Amino acid sequence: VQLQASGGGLVETGGSLRLSCKASGFTLDYYPIAWFRQAPGKEREGVSCIMSSHGRTYYADSVKGRFAISRDNAKNTVYLQMNSLKPEDTAIYYCARECGSHLSEYESDYWGQGTQVTVSS
């Protein structure tokens, strides 16, 4: 099982980025996928989760209305479109297999390596 996160970078406040999470070694169709983030000196927090069967999505309050998670099972990839970025969104973003409505990291069993997102003020 592998999850490869990519798409991070440096962007100005108000800008946009799209992160990708490429899955391999398992059938993406059957699993919910989450995005988490961890800023320096802070605990890791759940950002968003997309379910497998019905595609229901969940978001942290801090990103609702700005971020959108989606999945393309044919490409084995989950995306996180991030708009109206703020300096407080600066963090390493990780994708993970398995998640739920509570966006708890304890629900996830495999993690990607992370991609850095930096939002300048």
C-alpha cells in the first residue's frame, strides 16, 4: 500500500493550489481517503475526508467553503482543491487511507509522505 502526495508549493495569500494523492497497492474504490495537515509546533489535524461508496465529504470548520476534496477512482487519485489560502493554512499536508466524519487520525491505517504548503502573507 502506498500513497503519494504531491502538488504543494509556495503561494500568496488568496491563492490556490491543488494537491493530489496517488494511491497504489490497493483498490481505491473501496476506501475513504483523508487529508490531514501539520503545522510547525502544532498537532496534526484532519482537513477533509471523502467516503468511498457514496462520495460523501467532510471538512474541518477552518477550511469549509474554501477547500474541496474529490476523487477519480479510474486514476487512483484523490484531490484537494484549496482556494482562498491563508497563512494559517501553511503546513505539511498528508493523505491517508481510511477516515470518517470526525476526521480523526486514529481512523487511518496508511499515510503518504506529505507535501509542503506555504502561504505567504
